[in-house]
Amino acid sequence: MATPNPAPMYQLQQIPGEGRGLIARRNMTRGQRILAESPLFTFPNIEDTMPIRQIIGPKVQALNGEQRRTFFGLFNNFRYFGTTGSIGTIKTNALRVDHETDAVFPTFSLTNHSCLSNASYSWDGNIMKGTLHTIRDISAGDEITIAYGDHRRGSAGRFVCLCPLCTTDNRAGLARSDRRREEMSILEEQIWRWDGPPREPEDVFRLCHDLQVLMLEEYSSTPSPALAEVYEFAAGIAAANSDAGRDCCAIKMGVFSEAYL
């Protein structure tokens, strides 16, 4: 006798001010898998509009009727800026598969943004699906949210976010948040996109530490994949330049990264 599919851990629901979103149907503990899902299609993460338009057109045409309705039912956050149709939908909903590939998903793309998110998206190459896991305990009735990699933006340019950080009336607090995010952006450029001469490991550790402090301050010590990536990067530097102290650092950072990536 076939085992029945378990009931989904979420339900789709209209969220005031945000359109559709995912609501938890039951209590969930940190680290649980909420969903594993195949993409509607994948495509190269090219910034130029013209090449991507030529790539996306055939991808959309290849969808069956139900998939096409799902795709065009996704939100287009760029329609007010003259980016209509498939390109606006892609810009709004694409999620990263790897450094060269993005994807659009039927359900993940409905997951709303929060700076203080309680879930994390990642691509699982072993099953060739995107996965959604909790990074904090979630109670039944809570909205399931992910962070869109949005922390570089100031308060005027962020995705719609209803977290306490972004809905505060404290203008001084928002100004401090904007300054922190600007500093985080600068540090990320120095860590991830450094193209200068080789640096001493201690200098890289200092940059990672400064970014860690800002992230924990900005997001009320909420764990996040972005913070885990910082720890993972620092752990890699430690392992490559090993001594006893750095080995200990690598182990601690590796454990944290494994828990939240």
C-alpha cells in the first residue's frame, strides 16, 4: 500500500501589504526542511536585458499551460518602472542556483522578504531542487520569510518588509540602520570582490569580524545565511593558514555555517 504524501507544512495565504505568502500550518523547529521544489526553469544570471530576453522567451514558451499560468501569476515588482512581462517577473522572483545560474520556482517565489527572516533558501545539487529550511523556530500561523540578500540597500530602496526593523517610526534608528548597511556593503566588497595584491590572513579575519559585528547588530543577533557565509569564508582562511588557534576558529565557524547554510 502506497504511503500517502504528508500534508504540506505551509499554506498559501494573502498577506496584507505583500500579496500572497507562505503561512506555517504547524510548529516547526530550527533546521527542519519545509519544502524541496523543482524550478519552472533555470537560466544564466546575465544582467543585460537583451540577451536574457532572448533566453527567457523560449523557456517560457516551453512551459505547459499550468506552469505558464503559475509563472505569469507571480508578482512583477518592476512593472511600475516599465519592465513588463517575463523580464519583470524574472527580476522579481529569480533565486540563485550557483554562480552562473538562476531559477524561478512556483512556490519559493511566493516567499516574502524579511530582514529578520525565519527560513533560508538554498539549492541542493544532489536532488537538483531548491530547498527551504527553518533557521529559527516557527509557530503555526507565522509567515515563513526569507532574506533576499537585501541588506546592502538603504531604507528607501529595500524590498517591501514588515519586520520591526523596517516599520519603525524611529527615523534616527532608520538612519543608523542605513549607515550600518552602507558599511556592510563596503566590507563585503573588500571581502568577496577583492582584486588587489594578496592579503595577510589577519587582515581578512579583521574584515570578517567587523562584518559579523555589524550583521549581528543590524539583525538583532538573528542567524542568517549571509552571516554563515562570512563564517564559512573565515573558516576557509583559517584552514588554509592553519595553526592551533585558527583550527579552533575553523571548527566553530564550520559548525555555525553548517547549521544555517
